[in-house]
Amino acid sequence: MAARRHRSDVVVIGAGLSGLAAALHLEAHGARVEVLEAQDRVGGRVHSMRGPGPRREAGGAYIGAGYRRVIGAAERLGVDLVDVTSMLSFFREQELVLDGELIRQSQWPDHPRNPFPERDRSLMPWTCHRVLAVRENPLSTPGEWLAPEMAGHDIPVHQWLAGLGYGERAIRLGYGLNPSFGDEAREASALLGFFRAAFSVAQRRLAPAGVLGYTACDGVQRIPEAMAGALPREVRLGRSVTAIGWGRSGAEVRCADGSEYAAPHVVCSVPFSVLRGIAVEPPFPERQAEAIRSLSAQPVTQVYFAHRSRFWEGDGHSPSMFTDGPAGMVAAARDGEDPEEVTSFTAWAMGRNARRLDALPTAEAGRVVREAVEAVRPAAKDQLELVGVKSWGRDPFARGGWAFFKPGEINRFASEMGRPHGPIRLCGEHLARDARGMEGAMESGERAARDILSA
């Protein structure tokens, strides 16, 4: 059968926030754009799991109050936002679980298991390295993280914390419980932590007074859905790209279903962990190819539960916990009209915790997490009902929750990995320069579009 060939000015691969931001910017300046998406939905790693019972946000859970690009898109496209400050404040309530012992936050500063230096004994383990990254940050603005003079900070988090007087136990507790980057402090760059901290500080300055964040009516995924709806041509769903080739006449994108798309320019917004599986000819330059091969993506697995009773009232502890076991962080969601009413529970497992759960069938993963909760909270026995599991590590269109740099990788290839390759422009949260998360995804998509327009 002859291949189905389509021609346009630009082909955008991926209909997440980054690809859609690029497509909208290009269309606004007169380009004819085709957007290809491998999944049967738009949004990428922004995924609102809608169905019976409370909605579950599998990715892009909340919109930072200073996310000007994301909030601006919602306002322009008529997506109603809801201030969730009263709900987000409850994330500070969680108890600490170490070796099966429930420790209240009020007990932690004087607790015999607290190994932190005297100055920092009031810090909870899940906030420790974040607070220190703000306090000790060499960056005055987020964008400085790629400056040559910051190269000396591209060292292991372990080395940085040790330099602040933290011993091994303190480092394991202050970074290694359910970490956001890698499995432990030797696997992540301190400079990446400084970038994240500088972005958080900048966000607080941009946020309206007293506002922590927003969600969208019917889920954050409504924003990319509205962005896709604003395009003059529908996003082509179910188009899994297998190859990108280019020559003097431009680029050609081939999909698994046999369809082909030709254009002078291509915007590729898929994560590097997915781009590795796409044949690109001619191949990327050596340093850029190394980045695509090696940039890590953090395993993130979420396990969702409904609850049969307010069991936390039976043991007198907060409903949320941060644990050193397979459950990771167990967060009580409050997504109803009453911000004090717990509507569901989500266990967030990262790194090795996520990989352990990913190796199990869904029901077994739920059982492991449920039993881990019940072991420290007898009042929870038979009170949690598994609703579902979302593994970003096992998702073939993501292969991880977000990208992170290992020590030395920022110096080695961060400045090279987003360079244009012939007619191909790369974008995505992993290529953001001044922002993180959803805001960073849109930043990089807009930049890729501007590069094409200027060319």
C-alpha cells in the first residue's frame, strides 16, 4: 500500500504542553502546522484521569501560582482555574515514618533519630535539601544555572551536603527518602537542585499574595485540550513516530501506521527517553547524541486509593505520611468543595520505590502499598480500596516522570543537547532554561517556535 504523505510548513511531534505551545506560536505567525501524537489523547505528562469517583491527577497535579505561561494559556482559552491554596496547605501536615515508627512533626526536632546539624534539626526530611538549596544557593536567578561560572556546582548532592556538615545518616534522611532525582544523593547534580530552588523562589515573587496554586475545572488536562482545540487542524492522534529523516528538500517524518509527513521544519517535543527509540538520519552530533542516550528520567509511580472510613481519626495522626518504605509519600487529597474533607489517597513512589512497584502486577503493587500503610497504622486495616495505578516509568510514551541530570552532566552536555539539528528543533521540560515543570515545557516550546520563525 502506498504511504499516505502529508505536507505542511512544520511537523510537531508530541501534543504535550511543549509541542502544543510551539504549534500555537507557529500558527499565530502564519505557519501551517501538523501535530502528531502517539497516544489517543493530548496532554503528554499532564493527565487528568477522569471517571467514577474523585478525579485523579496523574501528572501536572497543580499549577504553580506564578506559572504565567500556563495560567495565561488557560485565561486566553477560557479554561476556568480554581485556587487550591486551602487544599495545598494540607501537604504540610504529613507525619514521618522511619522503620515503622510514626513520628509527629512536633516531635522531630528533639527526636533521638534526628541526625541533622543543630541549626537544621527543625527541618523535616522531605524539605531538608530543598530548604538548604534555597539558603545556600549560588544562583540569583534561575537562568544562571547554565552560566560557565556555575560549573563548579555540578557536583553530587552528597558532596554538597557533606560540605555543609551532614553525615551519612543525615544525607540519607535529608535526601534519600523517596527522592525526586535518582535513588540517592550521589546520583543527582547539586546544580540541578539550585536551579529548582531558584525557580521556586522566583515563582513565589510572581504569585499573587497568599496564593499557592491552582487547578482547572475538570482537571489540569483541560488546558492542553483547549490548546489543541485552538489549532486550525486537529491533532493527529495514534501517530507513533518511528523515523525522522532530512536532506536538501527538508524533513520527512514516518509513523508506525505507514503515514508520512513532510515539511521544511520539525519540532520534536518527546522526552529523550522516548526519542532514543526514533531513528534519526543523519544522526545527531556526538555530544547531543550522548545526551539523548544518557539523560535520566525519574521513575514515578502513583497508587490511588479510596477510603472506607476516616481511619486517621482513630489513631490521632495526620492522614498524610512521608515514609522510608515502598509507599513513599502517602498524600490525602482534598478535591471536593470542602477543603478539609479528604476525598482520596495517593501514594507517590519515586526512584527505587517506583521500580519495585513497577515490577509487580497492578493489584499486587496496590497490596504492597496498602499493607505498608496498615503496618504503621492499624486503624487503616481494610480501610483503603485500590482504585488504580499509574506508572510513568512503564509508560512507553514517557518512560519516566521528568528528566534529571547526574553529577557532571550539566557541564558535559546541557548547553549542547537542545541545539538545532538541521531542520529539527527539540523542546520539552528537559530543555527548559529558565523554568521547571509545566512552565518549563511551554517555555521551551515557544523558544523552538521562535527559532524556526527567525530561521
